[in-house]
Amino acid sequence: MRNDDLPDLLTTAEVATMFRVARSTVSGWAARGLLPSARTPSGRLRFHRADVEVVLRRGLDPR
């Protein structure tokens, strides 16, 4: 699968897998503003792939 085929928004579970942490950890990062996020109309967290990739590339760990 090419990167262009991947969705631009990631779920909490997908981000947790990328960082190898629990979903609750990712939710906490979002709540503290350490990882930019958006909410769906139903209130679920979503993360822009580009934001997550920047954090991963820089080796930053919001923990």
C-alpha cells in the first residue's frame, strides 16, 4: 500500500500502535495538547497523519 492510499486521519488505536503505547496514553497526550487532534461529529478523536509523522520523525515522545 502506498502512502497516498492511506487515510489522512488516524484513530487513537492507530496512533497508539505507531508509538507502541496504550490508547489511553494517546488520549492523554491529546487532552494535554501534546499531540494535535480533531474530533469527529460523534466526538471521537482523530489525528492528522502528517502531525503524527512529524512527531515520529523528530524522535519526540510526548510521554
